[in-house]
Amino acid sequence: MPLIQVALPTPLRRLFDYWPAAGQGLPQPGGRVLVPFGRRQLVGVVMGSTDQSDIEPAKLKAALSYLDTAPLFQPADLRLLRWVARYYHHPVGEVIQLALPALLRQGQGVHPAQDPRWQLTPHGQQEELAALGRAQLQKALIEQLRAAPHPMTQKALQAAGFSTAVIKALADKGWIAPFILPKTSLPQLAPAPSRSVLADVPLNLTAEQKQVVQAILPQLQRFHVHLIQGVTGSGKTEVYLHLIQQVLEQGRQALVLIPEIGLTPQTLARFQKRFNRTVVALHSGLNDRERLDAWRQAMEGQAAIVLGTRSAVFTPLPKLGLILIDEEHDASFKQQDSVRYHARDVAIVRAQQQKIPIILGSATPSLESLAKVEAGLYQVHYLHQRPQQQEPPQPKLLEIRSRRLEGGFSEPLLSNIQKHLDAGHQALVLLNRRGYAPVLMCSSCGWIAGCRHCDARMTWHREPARLHCHHCDHQQPIPSACPVCSHSPLLPLGSGTERAEETLQTRFPDVPIIRMDRDSVRGKTALQSKLDQIHHAGPAILLGTQMLAKGHHFPLVTLATLLDADYGLYSSDPRAIERTAQLITQVAGRAGREQEGEVIIQTYHSDDPRLIKLCAQGYAALAQDLLQERRQLGWAPYTFLALWRAESPQKERVEAFMQALAGTAQELACADFLQLQRLGPVPAPMERRQGRYHMQFLLLAQQRSVLHQQVELLLDWCELQPLARQVRWSVDIDPEDLF
């Protein structure tokens, strides 16, 4: 008899063999099963069947039950999940967990449990009520059901005054019986609606937008990667909407990935307004039931458009015709724990496997995407102009090396803010640091408040008053005096958004200061409330972290400023200048959407040639220089990387493991691995974090296959080593950072 091969949520990189459930045949691949696993019971997904097993037949166990009447994942979905497990070297069972909503991982049904409906049995229809004796409530319930035209739900009967005990007593006597509504098998693909796709009249495209749409439309029936590089405010979303319209008119589905939950409400509203089709959102801000409902509508083909963040890339879509990734450069598309996948790269593979087009959009494309354009693998389309014919402002560098700062603001900057407010406009101030001050120091002995769990400084927050480590989330009260020399008061150094807000309130007491950061935007409605406040505030100052710079349209903003451009400019992170340039460009794009705008960048290094080039020639020119630099250095995207990370509360253990790993990698070196470089092991840039010591070991190769062969051999070694069980380790393919 064939065996079932099941993917289970365990760290073991293999499938598990089980006999079929007692009295049942083989389940179809893609459905869930409940199986015994040691002393536990686990929910797994059937991946296939086999006639042979490495385990003796007598030791194999049988599945306990099948949880789905039809597969949740189609063969194309399983093929993608297997590819993710293979490419990122992660157990396929844990990869599949990412693709399942939490309630399905717990074994619950795809559809909500139905409230029982009660109907009379033939006995209850014919028997005289006198047979019930003095059970008046039971008699009344029978009369209620005889008078009802349809079976009644249990909730309706309880609302009419009949308890569960009364209902059960009549069921035990055979007078009534539950009636279950028939359930359709899954997935039941929704038929294409007959009504028009459009619910609203599309905007007229500019000549540039029309050219991009016409270039992509002929390729909607095959796989191709299109990169739309358009300045902020150039109308990329309108191009997306026109292309999605064509896909929906073919009766197919579209998957749209966005980087931030904060962008979901406005994007969702715009899609729902435009299309006469079901649009659902998938992101971590939903509760478990909301997420399952949206996921089910996508899987059954009822949702024509799925809008989601990173993990939505795994959503089953039986009629998928187009994938769109907005702000494709954004670092949030990379998962930084568990399965360390990149949603953009997974989406491209999914599009290739299903032979459909994928569109990447950004004003500041990643260097990886630009390198693919350079190699002729992606087709690039440009949008240089804004529909309002308002040219994007050119950033100006404001040297602050010799200027006195007040809460992070120089006097020229404050004067410029005043000028724009006086004109009835809004000013946007971006500072990518939360809290009041990033450093709390004793001016007498030089003591600095540090985290007891990390090699990091504690940030001083004033709302509520506390010291907070943003790396491990440790919090503690603010000391009234220096714990070393007892000197007081302590001195805050630097500025966070709270201190910047205080400075602005003092300088502009009659102007609304609207702060948007993780501390001020909490809860489902907080972000939308802030956005509504911005749009109705009139002259105001918008202050926040990078969440304020992504994708929002603020018509009244005519001044955008970055308080500290140097914060991410000089760093050990190889991507520091790339990300800083992207952030500056995104911030600049918020200004002058409908009126002439101005962008001011405060910096201590106004003579930095990279900043000068970015401001004078734009992101594209700087990106070409960075690509040339990467090519000369032999770094990604021209080299393939795998980063081994290990951590442990005991420094000696993590050092021993990493040294053994590096030694094994050297021993495995052979002719096939001559082009492979090994760097490390070395302590992580922040060695102690969350009470654990961190180390790294980096592999670089000119050929992707060589890199993966080496990783596979090292994984086999790790799974057999006692040292590997004494530390927490992971491997990151195509790492986004070295933190």
C-alpha cells in the first residue's frame, strides 16, 4: 500500500512517511492531515505518496485524520514552496507554515463552523404532544419548529427561551435532529462576474504612462520581468491599475505586494473604488479570523485582487495572471528570521513557474534589479514626469558643521519651515530615530546609559518616561543621578522624534505638529486617524520616521527635510549609502506634488561626493557609480552570498561552533570550490544582543551553484554535530544586511 509523504513543522529537512488513515484511501497532495509525532499530534500538509520508505513498515504510524475534503494548495503552489525550501535551505514543513493562516496551522476548518439548525424528525412531526407529559418547554419547542417554515438555528431557539438542555432532551428522544447545510468542496472557483470590471472611471494617462502600458500589454500572456522606474508622484499606481484592469477582464487574479502595513488602507481603498471586484488585504495587522477569511476568498478564486505585505506572496491563487511589487527596493520584503526569504525574489520565481508577467515598481530600484536590467534580463520602463507637470524639487544640502542646533534643527531650517507655513503650506520633517534622545550621558564622569543585554545604548523616551533598548525591547526607569558618580542631572545627547516635536512646539506654538512613528501610531485606526488629520489640518508640520516617507500623497507639503542625512551614511553596512540615497529620494518625493516644492538635507558632510552627486544628478546616476564599485569589489549583486549566523548565551560555545564550521568549510574545499571565498568567523557588528553573543561566517561565490553546494555540505555537517545543538544557528541566502 502506498505511503503518504507529509511536510511537518519541524527543524528536520525531510518529509515524513505515514500509512493512510484507517479505512480511508490516499489523500490528495496539498491537503492537511493530522498525524502522530512522538508524543504529540501535528498538523501537516500532504506533499505526495511513495511506495518505499527508509523506515521499517512495522514502525510506521498511520495518519489520524484528513482535515480537508480537497487540497488547499494546487501543484503550482507546492512547486513554489519546494523551491523556497530548497533555495533558502530550510525545512519544507516550516516553509509551508508561512503559507498557512494561523487557524489552519492549528487544525481548524477552512470555513467557520456552522451553527446547528434543528428540524423535526418524522417522529416529531407525527407524535402527539401529550406524549411529552408535563415537559412544557419541550412541547413549546416542538410547536415552534412545527410553525417555522425552515429549520431553526440553535442560536434562534436559545433566543426564544429554549436552553441547550431542552434541545438535547428532545434530540435524545428522537423528536428533533440537526440539519447541516451542504458544503461545497474546495476549492470552488468563483465564476467570472458578468458585471463590468470597472466601478469608477479611470484617470486619463499621460503620454509617458500610456507608453509604459502599451509596452507591457502585449506581454501579459507570458513570463517577463518589467521594472517601472518612475520619480515619486509620477503615477506608477495608475499604470498598475490599468494593467490590472486588463487582467481582470480576462477573468484572472492579480497579486499586489506592498512594503508597509501603513500603506494598506489607502491602497486598498483606491483599488476598491476603481474595481467592481472583490479586493482583500493580507497583512499582520489582521486578526486570525480576518486573515483566514481573506486567504480563503483568494484560494477559492472569489477575490480578484490580493493586496498584501511580504508573506502574501505564498497565497494560493488558482487564476493568477499578474504579480505587482510596489517599492520593490524596500528592505521589509526580506524576512529577517525563521525562513529568510526575499518576497521579491520568490515572486519572480512564482511568475516564472506560472508563466505570467511580474512588474516591479520603484523610484529608487534596488541595485540587484538595476544589475538585471544591465544584463538584459529585465525590461525597464521610465516615468520621468509627474501628471501635474510639477517637476520634483532638487534636494539642497545644508551644512550644519559649524551651526548651533536646537533639538536637531538649525536656524536656517527653522526659518524655511516658517516661510512655508506662512504661505499656507505644510512641512515634512523626517528623523529616523524614535524617542527623545538616543544617548543619556553624565556630563561629569562620561557614563552613558547602556543596555544590560546588548552592546547598545538605551534611548531616552519621555512618553512615558523610560530608557528603552530598541534592539531587545528592554526597558527601565530613568535614573535620577549618575549610577557611577551620583552627579545630576544627566544630559540627553542627540535628538529623536520626541525631542524634535518638543522643539517644534516651542518654536511654532500655534501650528499643529503631527508626529508619526511606532510610538505614536498604535492600534488599527491610529495610522488612518493621523493621515486624516494631515489632510484636514491646513498649515502643519509633519514629523516622523521613515513610515512618513513611503507612498503617501500629501498635497499641501511643499517643504521636505531630513534632519540627519549622516546617520545612515557612514556605517559598516555595505548597503548604507544605497539605503540612505533611497530614503533621501523618497523624502524629496513627498514635497511639491501639486505646488512648487523645496527639499533641504541637513548634513555635517556637505562635501561628500556621493551626496553631491545624488542631489545634482539623482538616484540613477549614483546607483550606476555604486554598481561599478560593487563590480570592482566583487560584491553583490555580482557575487552570491550566504551568511552563517550563530548565537549563544555562552561566548565560548558560539566561538567553538563557528571555528569548527569554518574549519570544516576549509576541509571541504576542492577544485569545485576554488572560486569560493570564506570570510570569518568574526563577531557580529553588535556582538552581544538580547543577552546572547553573536558571530558570523560569510561565503562568497561567483557561481550560485557553487555556493549552494557548499552550503548543503555544511548543513549536513551541522545536523550531525553535537556543537551545533549547543548554539542557535541559521544560514541566510542573499543577506540584505550583516547585522
